[in-house]
Amino acid sequence: MKTMTRLGLLACSTAMLLAGPLAAQDRPLRLDESAVGEIDPAKGTDYADTVLGVNLYEALVYPKQGGAGVQPWLASDWTIDGLDYTFTIRDGATFSSGNPVTAADVVYSFDRLMALGQGPSSLFEGRVASVEAVDDSTVKFTLTEAFAPFLAALVQLSVVDSAVVKDHATGDDYASDWLSSTAAGSGAYVIKEHDPQIETVMVPNPNYTGEAMDDLAPDEVTYRYSLEASTVRALMSRGEHDISSLWLPPEVLKAMEADGTVHLASEPGGTGEYIMLNTQRPPLDDVHCRLALTYAYDYATTLQLLAVTDDMAQGIAMNGATPSGLFGSDLDRPLQTQDMDKAKEELAACKYAPDEYELDLAWIAEVPARERLALLMQATFTQLGMNVKVTRTPWALITQQVTEPATAPHAIEIAVSTRTPDTDSLMYNMYSSTVPHTWMSASYLADDEVDGYLEAGRTETDPEKRAEIYRNLNGRLRDLAPAIYAYEFTGVYGIRNGIEVPNLMDDSKRYSISAFSMLFKDMRVTD
């Protein structure tokens, strides 16, 4: 029997969706994302993975609602004594299996994360000397040295049901394959069906004991992957889809709102849109060639292309590597503007001739709005005498290509969000030479001065000194140009009327970093 390709599966899924709804629950919620869904919290890295993780699992702490910092979540409280961080697990915390959440589960979850070495493991690498279950409800982390981002980093340590996971483990694999097909958490929802190529279906966790679910929270959530913009609009118009992804073209969002059945909501939160420049492939291994591209980039036209309505856009100007909402961002630094004369000066200083290499510029197929920016860059960079090839590339292929500089494109636009309420989780994953190559570090920068700032930002505990460290880091990155800092992303969702997302509509309820506001338990299905 022939195996259906991923493209065939997506086409089949889209055809079934457009053919009409299947049997529905009383309060269904249907939304989509561009990425393939990874539901193992120790392996997930992108936006969709985070949304899945925060609904299926709980961490000890969570980003603070309506402000910076963290708040209690699975832990009811904690104390800090030098290098020791001691947490008390809240009374009655229970996994979906019915097993109580214990300190031993926290220890196992941390050990599993670090053993697999994927996902958010780099946030903790080399920083934790030991994790100890003091008793069933008390867990103590002892750090190797002062590590300012530690508390914030814990929002990414999802706690798994160790007893259930061990039952499905084979040898020392930590049930890696099994947890990529189902969940073993204490979050508000559990897995009903999961196909990482097509969709994930979730229903409320009957054993959930966390913050109360809204009385009108969805009783079934379908998270669909890689739908075309035209499919989303058609489904929305028929009332068969509820929340769009953040990646629809501005004109599609505007048209859906004009139809009268959709309202718009934005989600700012520590996300930069970076044109990653491959610093290891000629000609971009020469800093002057990279600087030429940063001067040639058309920032003003980019912002015009991002406008959705008169008062809502998918991006704002960005003046460095750190988005404005993050600690240490350099708001006093002048914004970068297009300067073709400076671009030509830098290119003249480059050791390569402009037409010596074809510049491979990729855009992510599932985010159609990025094609126009790719074409804008092609038109602009061609004026410098460069040969520019624009390639439409699926996200799944991009994530494979960028694991090695030799197979990665010269340039690609990628949105990178801070993973915790601390600047470190963005900058360290993007620019530390010690981090394994992923889509977050697709510039492949290796610079001793940058590494020095990153390490200093992790060990310095004085807030003013940390801010100065990150401002200096921003300056160094502007000089090295490992990326074009195109704009600060402000995602815009199309939300069907009859669906309420309070965490997006009310600033006092919004969580401090993106994706964490998408808690299904807080949403309301009113029709």
C-alpha cells in the first residue's frame, strides 16, 4: 500500500474541512497554526508547541498576568536562599491520570529534559547542580552559581507524570516517541487525537485542579496545522473556524473583519522578526556584506506592508536585536533606516564581488505574507548588483536545513519570541556559540565578545547592571549584523464573533510573553 505524502495529507485534510463539519461538541473551538505540532514539552520549540504545552502541562511558575515577572502555578510558593530555590507544590495538584503531582515528578521532568537535550534544555544547561525531592510536596533546586534568569526559565519546565512516562519508556529513551503522540500532564486539557501533520484534538482534563476554567470554556479544541489563508477565510465565513493563526496576510485579516463575522485582536510580547543572515556561508561570512544588506533593507516599506487597519498592524519599528518590551532593550538607539549609499560603501569593503555568489533567500511557505518581504528584498538587493534567488520553503524543511550552516539559506525571515519573561531566553538561544544549531540560531554567530555579554547577563543579579550588559550586547550585534532587525512582531488574530479571548482583549489579563495568553480554559464560546 502506498504511503500518502505530507502534501497529500494536508490536501485531504483541507478537502474534508471544506466539505462541512463533522459531529460537533456543544462548545467547540477551532484554531490553526503554521507549524507542525510537537506535544512533548521537552522537545517543543516554536509558537504552536508552546500553545500546546501550556494547555496540556503545568510548570512550577507562569508568566505574570498583566505585568513582568512570574506568578505561582503548579507551585504555590517558593523561597530563595543563595543558590537554593525551594518550591512547594500546591495542595491537590493532580495529573490527568489521577496520580498526585509530587516533587519526584519535578525531579524526573528536569532530568528528562536535560537528558534529551532538546527544546528548552539550553535555558538550564550547566546552571543546576542538583534537584532534590525534599519530601512529596517540596522540591529544591541548587544552582552551580548565581543565575539571574532561573526563576523565569522555569516557565519552560513542564512537569510530566513520571509514573506513566516510565511505564511507556524503553531503555533510556524517556518514552520520547510516546510523549510525541500523547500527553501526561496536569494541564487543563488532555489529548483526544493527535496527528502532528494535520491536527491535534483536545478535551478538558477531568482531573484538572489548577486555576478555574471559565464556565463557557471550549469542551473540545481542534488545533489545525498549515491551512492555506483561503481555507481559513472560507471556514471562518461559514462559522466552521474560530481563531486564525498569526500569520495571515494583512489584507485577508482586513477582509474577514469587513465581512462582519470576525473581530481582530493583537498579541504583542517579546517577538522580533529577524532576517537571519548565514554568517558561515560566503559571501555573508564577511561582515561588510552583511552590513550592506542591513543598510539596503527597506524598513519603511516593510511597515507599510504590515498595516491591517488604520489602528492595527502586524509590526512596529525595531531598533536592535531586543524587542522593546524586554529588559535591557536599547530604546534610545536611533532606528535603522534605509541608506543605499552606506550599503554601497560597505559592499565595496567586502572581499567578495556582489555578483560572485547567488544569494539564496528563503521564505516560509506557510506564512504567505512573508513572500512580499522576500520579493522586496530581492528587488532592493539586486540594486546592489547581487544575484538573488527567492525560494518558497515549507517550515518543516527549513527546520531541517538550518541544523547546519552549509545547508541553510543565506537569508530567511524568522520570528523568534522570548521563551521566558527574561531577555536571556531570547538572546542566548539566538546568539550563544554554545547552543546547538536550530531555527532560533540560524545566523550561526560565533563571537567571543557576544558570548561574554551573554554569560555576564546570566550571572549579574543587579538589574541596572544587567540592563547595561544587554544594551552593550545590542550595540555589538548591530556592528556584527548577524541579522536584519526588520520589525517587532505584533501578531494579529482573526477571531470569530461568538468567541471571547479575554487574555488578548484586556491588558490587565494579558500574559507578558506571546503564546502564554492562549489558555483555552480562559476562553469563552458564547454561541
